Amino acid sequence: METKKVIIFTSLTLFLSFFSGCTAKAWYNGGQYGAKQNCHNQPPSEIKQCLENLNKETFEEYEKNVKLKNTHN
């Protein structure tokens, strides 16, 4: 039942983001939220490690790093 709630919430968030301008930041935040929720669906012994491996960059840091990578290619 919890998985169904997560899917509905994520779908609603993405739907609203799409119709409210579909900004890159909204997509980034949605992706981070989905990854975090995925960690909570792991076996209890793996949740902590999964959360520690998540990307901790803010959107602004991510955007800066993407721009740096694109200028070096």
C-alpha cells in the first residue's frame, strides 16, 4: 500500500511540475525524491547505506557541475 502512495505522489508531483513550467529544478528535485523513496523500499539492513550513497548536491551545485562538464567536452 505504501508503494502505491509513493507512486501516486510522485506522479502527481511530476504532473504538476510539467504543467507549471516544467523547470529543470523541479525535475531534479523529483528525481532526488524518487531515489530517496527507492532507498526506503530496500531491505531494512540496506536503507542506511542506500541513503548515504544518494547524490547530496543541491540543484545549483548540480547545474554548475553540468555546465563545467559541458565546457570541457
